Amino acid sequence: MLRKYLAGLAGIAIALAINPSPANADMFTVTDTEGREVMIHTPVERVLLGFYFEDFYAIVGPKAFDRVVAISRPVWEGWRNLQWAAYVTHEPRIDSLVDVGDTESGTFNIEAAIAAKPDVAIIAAWQYRSLGESVGKLEAAGIPVVVADYNAQTVEKHMASTLLIGKVMGAEDRAQRLADEYAAAVADVQARVRQAGGATKRVYVELGNKGPGEYGNSYGKGMWAGVIGLAGGRNIAEGQVENWGPLNPEYVLASNPEVIFIPGSDWTTKEKAVLMGFGIEPDKTRERLRPYVGRPGWSELAAVKAAEVHAIYHGGARTLYDYAYLQYIAKTLHPEAFADVDPAATLQHYYDTWLPIAAKGAFMVKLD
């Protein structure tokens, strides 16, 4: 299965392309995940990093952020503030990096980005699309822009993004090991799901950022929808919402899901949101999760009767370690096929091997 994935990479447009120029030994070309050929000048010592902060750390190694001069701080500190705090505690320098703002909220500061004098800007595909003509301004200032894409949630783009960052940063060996590890883990899950008989149980996912009083987003495509599909679940949101959006409460009740996942995160300022992440105790997560099963009609749902209501860390999606959450969902749906798999141990091993901090907190929690 791993060979199949690796062989498939050779035939797709997003595959990493490296074309050293004999006339310029200090330059090389890569093809990013948007299919753009980008010329990189070496050595790369100053990086503007827009997203995928933990993935960058894992790929480049322990001194990864020594070469980062600017970041999109709102999407790290603002979206994953507990994760941010954990890394700042480990490496205080991160707190002093130039903040270039956020493309999603329209606060991206092109002048600050140029003034930071990065040798390269590594950004996410969604940031690239939001930047529009600002990409040209960065390039006109002599800053090559390289686009990675873990949001696509495919093995191919996960691997291509990893190898791309590895090449740009001169960390090819680590990148290859991470890419191979990812492909092997996903292939293992798919093989076990097939052996278990494929899609079986009805699954409902609802983002836990609003609390039980209001139905949060579910996912028809991408994000957790893609993970459910790989894990062999029947997503009740498929065909009901295009990408994401709340489902009608009556539809959820009529669908009678057999398993419910409520993604939680670092929403420390929201009184009723499902809290998860670094430094959060599992009991705190359960405290915020329990009121969901008290919603009108939920006591009759198959998932609630069978005690199959779970919280999973929303920050774990679209990362190089999202296969740990894939394992968790797949094991919930097919416990016998994954009897020898410990998703929590998988996540801990990833952090112990590739990242400078420990995965201490609530990341996969089942409601008692």
C-alpha cells in the first residue's frame, strides 16, 4: 500500500520538483502544491511562516524557529492559544517574531512582511488564495512565495507539502521520514477498515465552539468529513451541507447517529465551548461536553444510549499527525479491527519523536 502511494506521487502535478541550475549553484527550483515553479535562493536563513507551525517544526527540526523572522500571529495565538503558549514557554523567541497579520480577517500587512526581509514566505493554500495580488508584491520585493497544503487532507498533498518544506529548508531526510510515516499510517487504517467491512455506523460531527444551546457547524466535505470517510463511517452531513454549516436539529434526530464527535479546542474565552488542548484536563472537557447529551431528544439517540459521544481536538485536523485522530475515529467505529491500536499513544509518540513539547492535555476524550 505504501508503495502505491509513493508511486502515485510521481504522476501528480503537485509532486515535488527540484531542478538545480548548473549556472547558479546557490539557486534551485521547487514546484509547490499550487503547481507553481518557484526559484529559491540559498541559504534560506529568514522565513516568513504563515501557517502549519507545528508541521514546520517537525520537518525542520529542533532549531526550526531560529530561522523564522515573521509569522501570521493571529492564526496561531488567536486560533490555538494554548498551543501557542506551550511553544512560547519552550521557546520565548517566538513571542517576539514580526506579526504580519491575518489574510482571513484582511489584516495582512504587506509592508511588515517585506520589512522583515525573509528569504522565502511559506504559506498555506488558503492564505495564498486570500492574498491575491499581494503575492505579486512579495515576489516583486524579491521574496519567493511557496504554498503548502495540509488543508486538502489527502495523502498526496500531505506528502508533497512535507517534501516541499523539507527541500526549501534543507531538511530532506526528516521530511522523507515524516512523509513515509504518514502514508504508512493512513494505509494501515484503510486496510483495517476494508477488513472490517467498510462504512457501517452513522456518524454526526458538530464543532463544539458554540456550546449546546446552538447547533455548530458540521462537515459535508473536507475537514472532519474526510476523516470520517477514511475511517469507514457514514457521515450524516454528507449531501446536507456543501463544505460546512449547521444541520437542522430535527434532521440530526431523524438520522439517529450511532456515534457523535464534538471537536473541541482552545476556546478559553467561550464559557460553554468544549475545551480541549494543551493543559486542559479531560474532566474539564467532559464537563463542557456533557450538556450536549441533554439537548431535546438526544437521550433517545443511539449514540447517547450506547455511550458513544466523544470529543476530539479540532487543532489536530489538517496536520502531519492527524492520522492519530483518524485512528481514534476508526477505532471507535471498528473497535475489533483496531484492538491493538492506541491512538493516544500514537499522538504521544509523534510529539516525543518530532516536536519539542509533550502532548499533555485533552486531545481524545470519551464522555463517561
